[in-house]
Amino acid sequence: MPESLPILRIVPELRADHVERSRNLTAATTLYFETNSDLPGTRIPDDFRRVSVLGLLKYVTHSRAIILELPEPLWIRFLPKTILAAVVWKASGLVRRSPRTTVVYAIENNEPSNLLFGDRRVAKSFVWPLTWVLGIVVRCSVDRLCFGSEGSRETYLSIPLVGGIDHAVVINLPARPAAVSPPADETRSNRVSFVGVLEHRKGIDVLMRSWPSVEQRCPEAVLTIVGDGPMSLQVEQWSAENPYSRNFRGRLPHSQISSIVGQSALLVAPSVRDGRWREQIGLPILEALTVGATVIASDETALANWLSAQGHSVLPSHCLSSDLAGEIVERLKSPLPVGQVIASLPEVAGRVAADKWLNQVQQLPNDG
């Protein structure tokens, strides 16, 4: 059961992205409970192990690791398991009389009250004590906290006591590609892509309502929709009404998605809040930045301020219905240069830089 790696990492739901990204992160034993639908076909390394709650506690108790990387506390559904793992980790460290550190990488940017209660109206006199309890739990469970966006930092620091945790902000951006061969302008000109789950919160419905106006004002525009979900049949039927400017591809492997986004002038990501959910970063946005596409997003993504500062389009979510079509038409006329978009990215991916900061092993005073 005990492993030699110095870091133990807990992932509630394993995705293909976790496996791919792990190659660039600090070596760790990764424990996970569930798997995402995108995982089939991905080879899971030997240092990834599926566990039950009891199995997790055994690993945490007997591990020789010195750092435990917890899921972010504002993943409310998993919070009880996070607390349990942190308590057992700290207690076993006290028994062994050896220092043990807990770290967290956080990207949640929804208000704590929304995460706790969703759309339900709850009196402030009830919300405030629970927020304090949440703050106490986070403060006692986490030693080091790295935020993937300014929006996430603002969310967490709005919780009492969390500001006392050692923390930093490293914006979750992809690394700048070493070499990019952008398609010819005529290939990506007038092409727009949408990638995501086909449901209300991702904004596919507002995009479909807006697109006929784009077709009238820019007849050569072509929209490619990639994804599946509750609205798949509706999207398919809508696309069939005008197949010359509406291309529904359904669910595709990542390699094909990258190609489609890379051949598009624009990526549209008009997400809206939905109960406890708010767009955190948006993987399609990161994909678009990597291939030099211009992004049109709502202000719900935690990258909204960064995108706006770099010249991309950010629309208030309450203005999507009235402004999205016009913004698409204008950005088709003047997308950002591919080279400019790529040059705005860091040399080291934000998640990798955050991992290095989180998992720094501080030298003990008596180590000489």
C-alpha cells in the first residue's frame, strides 16, 4: 500500500485531461473515485489508482508522502470526503511526528452562497454563519492554495479566514506552442466554432437564436458545432434547416476538435450561470488560444478579464441575446492575428507553474 512518491494527489473524477496533464506535473500517486465519459481509450498509468472511500483513508493513513493535494474545497459535492481525507492526513502526521502538508489548486469562481444553495433564496442571517463554518473548515484543512484565475481568488478570499492561507495566483493558460503552422486566411475566414456540452448553461440555445442574424448579415459565415448533450437532437434538426452555414459534428475525439478550432477564425463560448454552476475556465477557450483563434465569451468565465485585456470579446451574460450576433459579425471582419493570440500565452502552462509552486518542498530548519 505505501508508495515512494512524495506527493499523494486526489482526483474525484478522472478525465483524459488529468492523465495527459500528469506528464508535466510533479510525480505523484493519484487516487480517484469515478471516471469521466471521455476516459475510454486513454491509457491509465500505473501510478493512478481507483479507490473506495475506505481505500482512500488507508492510502492517506499509511502513505509515506509528505504532500497531499486535495480537491478544491468549493467542490461542494465532494467536500465531506475532502474534509475526511484532510483530518486523517493531519492526524496520522501527528502520530508519526512528521510534518505533512496539504495543498489545493482552485478554479471555482462562483459565489459561495450559490454553491451552497443554488437558485434558492436563503436569508443572509442563515448564509453568513454557514460561510464562516466553510471558512473554518478550509482554513484548518489547507496549508497552501493556488488560484487558477483572479476570479477564483476573489471567490475564495470572500470566505472568512481563507485569506490567512499561504496563497498565490497563476492564471490557468496553455503554454505557448513551440511552432504553429496557421492555416491560410481563406481557410479560416468566416468560420466560427462552438465546442461544449449541448445544454442551456453552455449557451448553445442563445447561439442558435443569434445565428440567423449572422447569416443575414454575413451569408458566407459557417458555424461548426461540436459536442453532445440534452439538446443534441434539437441542434441536429436546427442545423439541417440550413446545412450550408450550419455544420453539426456531434461528439468528436480531441484531435479532430483541435483541427476544427484551428480552422476557425472565432470560437464562441457564451456560457451562462445555472444554479450552482458557473464557467470556471472553459477547456474550449484554452484550445482556441493554443491555435490562435479569437474568442467571444461571456463574462461568466474566470478568464474574462484576461481575455478582454488581450483583445478578445467578452460580453455581459445578460446582453448575449441582443449583442452576440453583432459581435460575431464584427469579429469575423477583424479577428485577432493568429500570431498575436499565440504570443500572449506564457512559455510554461499555468497549471504546470501552479503545480511547481504548490508542491515545493520547503527545507526543514535542521536540514543544514
